[in-house]
Amino acid sequence: MKNNKKIEALESLLVKLYEEHKEKLLFHGWSHIEFVRAKALEFAPELNADLFLVESAALVHDLDYIDKEGKRKGENLRKKILSNAGYGDEEKERIEEIVHNAHIGNQKEGMSNESKALADGDNLFKVLPFTPIFFAHKYIEEQDTDIKELMEKILDDQQEKIENGTFFYSNTARQKYLHWAETNIGIWINMKECFDDPDIVKLISSIS
């Protein structure tokens, strides 16, 4: 099966799956997948990444939020859906590696260009200027967490990478969007300061 046919088959399967789970995927829904795919493909040529692998990985990168069972959550579902879409074993292994390494907690020096392109697309979604306004509460509800835990996760995952300039891998993403990331992390640093003030904590508790 040609690559474009595989992509078409994969997207068709995923659109149906995401529709079935849309009520619980308030943050990591299909609109998120479409955005990450578009941006990862935009950054991929500059990074000399394989477009077919980048697009495939972007489409399946968040199946962990549908299949949450076990230590290897999402992996079995990814392989099943990729198989049903006509992907071979070697392609499935490459895509799983790309997805794993693109996760913000797993990113490291020497990872593939495909992982870098996917990471840039996914990281950009995290720092869109309206994400704290429109999406943060959806993440909190989806993950059954609270604002303080979200704040701590964002600071742990992003602060050092943003401050040392390694949050994005492509020059395009870095030049166009790093200032968004810097502004966004400043909001969460300010939020952390709020939790040091007991009067503000009391206020937060009264409205949450």
C-alpha cells in the first residue's frame, strides 16, 4: 500500500475513534491532533525529517489518552490501528520510537529529526497565547487534576527548556514562537508565586 493510502486509512480510523471518545478528550481531542500534525509537517522539511513518518506519528501520538492501561499505555492501540491501516512492522516500530522520544519528558540530544518535528508541533500547542484561557480548564477536567498540579507539571516540563532555548528544535519554530513560550512560562511562574500567598490561596479555593 502506498504511503498516501496508509495515511488516508489511518486518518479514517482515528476520526471514528476520536468521535467515540470526544466526551472525555476535552484537551487531547481531534482538533489537537490536527493542529499538531499541521505544525509538525510545517517544521519537518527544515529538519530533513521524513514527512510520512512525521504525519503518521502525529496522528497517533496521543492515543495514550484513550488507552490508559499499563506501563506501555497507548502502544498496543497504536500498533493495532497502524496495522489496520496497512503499516508494516518496521514502520510501526519507527513510529512508536518517534512518539516516545517526542514526549516532552523523554526528549534528549540525538533523537531523530522526526521526533524533533513532532515535538515542535506538540510543544507549540502547549504555549499558544490563549491556551491558559481556553484550554487549561479542559486539561484539568480531562485529567481529573487541579490548577496547582497543572502548574507544577508545566514548570517541571517546560521551564528549563524554555529558559535555555531548547524548547523548540527547528529554527522556524524558535524564531516565530519562542517568545510565546517565554511569555507563557512567565504566567505559570507568577502562578507559583500566588501559591506562596495564603490570602490568594484562600481566594483560589473559594472559586475553584
